[in-house]
Amino acid sequence: MVAPGGEAIGGVVGAFRHMIQTKGLIIAFGVLTWTLLEYTFS
């Protein structure tokens, strides 16, 4: 899939989306871990 404006913009958008997905997984994992810790120690 080629973004409007050519390959360069498509590459930047792809990298940006990949970064968001990776950060989202890290955040979700952190929240899950925090919830489990709170449940364990309560």
C-alpha cells in the first residue's frame, strides 16, 4: 500500500504506527502486571 505523497511518507507513517502498537503493548503489559501485583498484595 502506497500512501498519498509517495513511499517516504508511507514509511514514516508505518514506523509511527509500529511505534504506537509497540508502546501500547508495553503499557497494556504494565497495567496488567500492576493489577496482578495489587491483587496479590491486597
